[in-house]
Amino acid sequence: MSFQAYLDNIQAKTGKSPADFKAMAAEKGFAGPAGIADGVKATQITDWLKADFGLGHGHAMAIFALLKGKTN
């Protein structure tokens, strides 16, 4: 599955766009314009995404990659 397919599936499941996830991560202090905030671990982000949005590990990691700056 391509990275874009992961993002498309996440949006279909949650109703949230990649920009929405970036904004929510920024509100939580997990990430900002430069990527993941210092000291934030992948587990913190994936645990949040699994708990609040019911994402599986692979989809949560796709959002983590998005927050790190991956574009395709």
C-alpha cells in the first residue's frame, strides 16, 4: 500500500485530513512546522492516534511519518 493510500484510508475512516492531524498534533505539543517536537517519541503519538481515532499501528505510523515530514 502506498503512503498516499494510507492517508486516504485514514481520512475515510476518521474524516480528518492530513492537515487536520498536523494541527491536532501541534495543539498537543507533539509536532510543529519543523516536524516532531524534541523529546516526543513515536509511541506517544501512536498511542494517541490508536486511542482517539481507532487507528491500527500501521496507519498510526503513517501519521507519525507525515508529522516527521514525509510527503510521498
